[in-house]
Amino acid sequence: MTNKEKQTKEHFCPDFRSDSFLQNSKKVFKAMHDSGCPFAFSEKDQYYAVASYDEAREILGDHDRWENKYGAGLSYSHPNCDVLLGTDPPLHTTQVNILAKAFNQKKYHEIQPALETYIQSQLQSWYSDGQVDIQRQLFKVLPAYALCTLLGLGAITNIEKEWPEHFAEAAIAIAEELYQPQDTKAEKITTRAARPESAESVMKSVALMREFIGYCKDGMRSGALDESSNPVCCLLTTCDSDGFLLSEEDIFGVLNFLLLAAGTSTTILLGNITYRLLSNPEQFELIKNDRRLVEHAIEETLRIDSPINGLFRTNREEETLGPYTVKKDSKILMLFSGANLDPKTFDAPDTFNILRELSDIKKHLSFGYGIHYCRGAELSKIQARCVVNMLIDNFIDLKLIGEPIIQTRAPALNGFESLTIGWVV
């Protein structure tokens, strides 16, 4: 029986790249799990999808059988030409060991006071209005501001003005390409011109990143900067035990990767947790009375609303996935958002419940699993903690205003384009 015949027999072939899926993803995953076959095959785009928690976790943890070297998107990139998500050991291990010296939890927590000051200034600027589209006015730009602050870009530009907007727009433009098939990816990049703001933001962001690398190199040559001055200076001088040093292009790739991660997953997480708490006022009250539950709310939001729907792996040899025989070097979509709703792993998976055991909630796969677990996960969570605590501290009777708008520009993302909240002035 062919894969097409098997898919027809299962009577279920969702298009994970469609607006319809983004608008109804919870129903799609419930149908997949209820069918007893949490797998799918796209005849149109020739890829497989996995929504089974156990299967997805096993694949994410086995980099010998399931590779990243062809990239985390639907189209095939050149093997190991990328950083982090586009590499496998031993190259990935080398990159992680070097990056850990420049980007780590200590450095993330050092910028928290600056983030709190930025958030407070934004909240105060809208307070008298009584309402704001917080997704567009804060959550879109806060992660980009965090990245600017973390890198130290304030040394060459004013990071509080245009750059958060440019970085945020560039990130969503890059994210649009993750689920683009090989034959349409080049066309998609070309059609950025259809969104002048995207094309301008991508070009400006790329130029600023390269300018900053040049600034760091010049500063270190002159003695004005050293390896402790900022993360890029650290990367320019840090080598592994064998003397391997990241190239300038590698460092540029790291910055682009951080731009994509900061401007997508964190932005989506902030909107999702705000929506969940304001949609569940009784649970929001629990948090107001016990701030320790903020951590539960962050992890439960990540579980029920994974910011990234999923990323791709490629199989080294022929494999079996559910009813499918998967040929070598096929693209397999690990559906984090579907695996997190697997009833075999999570009780009442479609119910938002911050009182679950924290250890159970944290089984979610939203930041990946294994050696490719997201290195910036803690930075995302820091921003979420700041947002939740500062919303509680600054506003009375917070509520949702109107219906939020689900983003459909990038099928890889699972969240809102617009989310308006109101309060008593």
C-alpha cells in the first residue's frame, strides 16, 4: 500500500501550511489523536508529520537517526552550512560549547532590569488610554529590544527607536520561509518586495548586524574592546579545546538565528500567556495571590499553545512512522503543538490548568528536546515573567477587548497578530 493510499485510508490529511489549520489547530490535533494515528503525510509537499508525544520526543532525542544538517525548514539547505538548528554533532557540539560562553542564563538575567524599565515606560505611555493592542505595541518589539540590549547594540545605534520594529518585522519575514517548499522558497524571498516594510527591515537588520561585527573587530584590534565587552567580542575570541574558532559568517549566522528566535517564539509566547490568563480570570486571580504560580502559567501556556508549531528533521535511513514507510532523507515535521496535546501524555490536554504538577507541565516540547533544546528558552521566560508581574502590578480589572486576530503570515507560528486589552483608569 502506498503512502497516499494509507493516508486516504486514515481519512485525514491536514495541510499544516494553511490558514485553516492555524485557525483550527486544536481541532486538527484532537482529530489526529482521536483517530489513533497521530501521523500524516503531505502528498502535495512530500513531507511527513508527527503529533505523537512519545514518537516526537524519541526523534528529537536521537540525532544519529534523525538529522538536522539539512535545516529545520521544509526546504533542504546545504548540509551543515548553518548554525545550531542546521547542524549535527560534532559540529553542533562545538558551536554550543563556544556559544555557551557568550550566551547563558547569567547574561540573560543581567539584562532583566533594563527590560523592566523598558516595559514600564511602555505601560505608562498607554495607561491613560484605558486600552491597547498589546501584541503590536509591546509584545512585537520587546523581544527585539531584549536582543539589542543583550548584544550591546546601543554602542552603535539608538536601540529604543526604530530597531526593535525593524528586527521584529525582519524576524517574521524570515519565519514565513520555514514551511516554504524548495520550489517556492526563492519565489517567496523575491516577493518580500510585495511587503516594502519587510524588505527594508531585513536589509537594515542584516546591515546593522554586519556593522556591529565590524565594530567589534575594530574595537578589539584597537584595544578599545575586549572579549568581555559584549557577546560578539566573546565569540570572535573564543575557541574550543581543539582551537576551532567561529568564522565571521558563523557569527553572522548566530545573530540571524537569535533574531528569528527572539522575534517569533517570545513574541508569540507573550501574547498567548496574556490571552490565556485574561480568558481564565479565576486562574489569573490565583496568580495574583501567589506569584509563585507565574512559573506554572508560563509552562502551561507553552504546553497548550506552543509558540512554534513545529520544525523539521531528516531521516538518515529508511524508517517507519505509524502506518508510513519513510524513505531515506525525507522531511519530517515534529509538531510540538500537537505532541503537547497528546492525551496519552497529558490529562485533559486541551484544558488550560496552572495547577498541574510543574514537573508534568514541563514535559512539553515547545522549546525542543535533547541537544537541540532552545538555548534562549530562559530569556523568553524572563520576559514572560516580567510581563505577567508588571501587568498585575500596574493595571486594575484587566480584560480582553474584542476578538484577537490569529497571525497567518507564518504557518510555523502559533499565536496572535493582534491582541487588545483594556483596564480601569
